[in-house]
Amino acid sequence: MLSSEVKIRVRYGETDRMGYLYYGNYPLYYEVGRTELLRKHGFAYKILEDSGILLPVADMKVEYYFPALYDEELTVKTSILKKPGVKIEFLYEIFNSENLLINKATTTLVFVKASDRKPCKPPKDFSDLVDRFF
Amino acid sequence: MLSSEVKIRVRYGETDRMGYLYYGNYPLYYEVGRTELLRKHGFAYKILEDSGILLPVADMKVEYYFPALYDEELTVKTSILKKPGVKIEFLYEIFNSENLLINKATTTLVFVKASDRKPCKPPKDFSDLVDRFF
Amino acid sequence: MLSSEVKIRVRYGETDRMGYLYYGNYPLYYEVGRTELLRKHGFAYKILEDSGILLPVADMKVEYYFPALYDEELTVKTSILKKPGVKIEFLYEIFNSENLLINKATTTLVFVKASDRKPCKPPKDFSDLVDRFF
Amino acid sequence: MLSSEVKIRVRYGETDRMGYLYYGNYPLYYEVGRTELLRKHGFAYKILEDSGILLPVADMKVEYYFPALYDEELTVKTSILKKPGVKIEFLYEIFNSENLLINKATTTLVFVKASDRKPCKPPKDFSDLVDRFF
């Protein structure tokens, strides 16, 4: 299993009228979570994309347990639970400043060629990297 | 069944580097969808909230089929499939300008009192309104 | 002078903890304002960009007079005050539902070639269109 | 003079179709800049707000010199140039990963009482803190 953690502080502009992190802003945090997970393991998402491969999101499931407050420093724990193929699945667990699990989500992303947007295998260096963990 | 449609045009600032509507911006469109569904049936979400009841999102499931492009006018069809109690579930179907279903999602929202954030029944005028449809 | 108006309703996700439209979300509304001004006069910004010309923003000046509230329908009046050259300047005036001027802004955008990001003249059909008004 | 620096990495969802940080997302970065400046000097904006004082933005001036790219780590340098009274003015200078100044902005914020939204003096502990620097 591959996993990593990143801290994200809730910005004022990301809250809503309820005073909470807007439910639609969590996907931004998941994006940071998976980007930093890849970076930590030596794989910049930007380089993947520059090499002609995109990773659009195919599905997302989110459970909101507790609100995240303005200025709170959250911990986003991101994991890859199983060996990726054409698809790659991420699990996100967000903990608030009191270490309470406030949000859990999964996303499935698909490797596609930028040229024709057809699904494809992940690049070899990515597979080599990831295979070590499964 | 209660349903309604609203048109939303994809803003430049809502696209990402891929040139598509960012996956994290769809929840904003779902919000517009359910707000307009309620408004169309005589129920302003703002008034609900001003009366001391909030409707936070408890879970969300999203399937992304095709990308939405910059400046495209999308149709968001929002439905309430079953009679709401403490929870209310919305279904969203987004069609692009060629009437292709590009995205489908559900969200569950919970009626809570603003004072103590405890779950509660929907207000009577809301129930009366909704009961006519189920 | 070229001008046009467009209605925009404030989304929940665009408000902040104060209950107001977040100060950083106004530029999204200006974008809608200038896009619709161009569209109304037969010129789709998307087509401009597809033809290899970009219009990045070079500067922006904003004055915030009164807050915009959640669910309020605002009127964004957008104008081009003087004949554009390499640069084009837009004026935005935002009125709330009581027709009070709540926000005023200007932005300067620059025509650049997508290929080398160098400033360039606007395309001929754009100049022809605009010249009729000055 | 009071100043401080904070690093912000450009998120995918903050870029636009041009591949750049969307011009409307810079104000979010200014917000982070001034929040961290205050925090560094022992003053949490959240506590200010919890004490019944808001700091809405009255005006903003932005100059965009160069684009900010996806995944780039930017440095936001925020300064308070003169002694604040009812108004407080911030200067923001954003440098890209090559230490090039890509964006400069100023914002004026006004201390107002949350109860009646009337302008007011800053709280005494804030003035005491700030006065040491001017």
C-alpha cells in the first residue's frame, strides 16, 4: 500500500455561508492529496501530463462526517489500496485539528492518451515505481 | 417525482489545464440544480436557512462520463426520487449541448437545526409541498 | 460605446463565512460579463481562442461598495469605453436586486498569440465589429 | 514595515484552459498572504472575527506580469506599508519558482463591527502589536 499525508489549511474563500469548508471544495483537497502522494514517491503529475498522458477522474464517492472550519489545519491522508492498471483508485481520509476523521472519499482515475483521449496503460516508470508497493 | 432543469454555461475560470470543466466544480452545478428545483416548486433554500434550518451534504456519488467544455451550455436535470424525511436525496443528470449525458450524481442532504446542528424533520410547509409529489 | 447586461445569481459555494459573495469571486462574474458582451455582439471568446489568440488579463482594479448576498440576482453591466488596440479595457458595474451599485471594476486585457504569447493586434473581424461603435 | 512570506503551490483546479493560474484565483492567494502575515505576528484573523470584528475588502488593484503555472511553488510576500487605522492596506508581491516577480497587488480592508457593519477602530491588542512596527 502506498500512502502519504499532507496538511491543508482551510482558506476563508473556501468556506461558505454556514462557516464551513464548502462541500464542493473537498475535491480540490483530494487533488492535492494525490499529487503530493505521487510527488513523495518520485512521480510528478505534471511530468506525466507533459509526457502526453492525462488522468481524468471517472468517479468519486464522498462521505461527509463532520464540518471543517475556517483556518483549521486539516490532514489529508491519501492511499492507493490496490495495484493500478488502466485505472487507479485513491482513498482519501481527512482529519481535523483534533484528529477526528471528518471526511472520507475515493476517486477512480483513468490513464488516457492526450492525443485521442483513449484509455491506456500507465507509463512504464510509473508502473515500476508502483509495483514495488503491491 | 419532483424534477426540474436549469441551464448552466461553463465559465473559463471553472475549466482546468485540460480545457475541461474541473471535476471539483460539478458540485457547484449540483447546488444550482437543487436550489432551482426547490425554487421552481415555491421553496427558496435561503428562506429555509433563514428560518434556522440548514441542509448540509452527508454524501455524494459522482460518475463522470464525458468532459464538459469551456463555454458549453449544459443542462442540469435535478430530481427528488423518493419522499424525503430527515434526509433528502437528489439525483443530478448533466447533459451537454448535444444532449449527451456527461455526468450523473446523487447527494444526500440532512435537515439540521442551525442552533445545535442536530438532525430534524423538514419544516411543515416543505413537507406539505413535497408530499404532493409522492 | 459597447455595453451589455447579464444576470448572475450568487451561488452558495461562492459565499464565504461572512455570508457574502467572497471578494475573490467577483473576477468570475467580470469574466461572464465580458464574455456575454462579446457574444451579444456576435463574437464568441471561445472562437477567438480557438483561432490562436489569447486574451490574458494585464491589470484589474476593483471597488467594493456593498456586499452581495447569497441567492441574490445581480446585474453585471459590462462596457468597452474606448476603441481597443493591442489592449482592450472593460468596465464592470454590478447592481444588486435593489438596483444599488455594489461593485465597480476595470480590467485591461491584452491580445497575444497563443504560439509565442507575444502581444498582437486583434483579429480583423473583431476590429471591424468593434470599430462600428467608436 | 511588517512583512512575511508564504509558499503556495498552484493546484490543478486553480488553473484554467490556458494552463495558467486563473486571474480570479489570485485573491485567494492574497488572503493566505495576509492571514499568514498576521498569524506570524501573533494575530489570528479568525480570533479577530470571533471577537465581533470583520475585515471586508474595500478595494483591490492587481497587476499581472507573468503567468503562474500548474504545480509551481509561488512565494507570496505580504507587507503592511503604513500604520493602519480604520483601514489597513496590504501589498502583495508574488514570485515564481525562478524568483521572478509575476504579480503585484494591493488591497484595502476596513475594520467593521459584525453587529452593524459600521467602520470601527482596530482592537487594542491589534493596534499595540502593529504600532511597534511603525
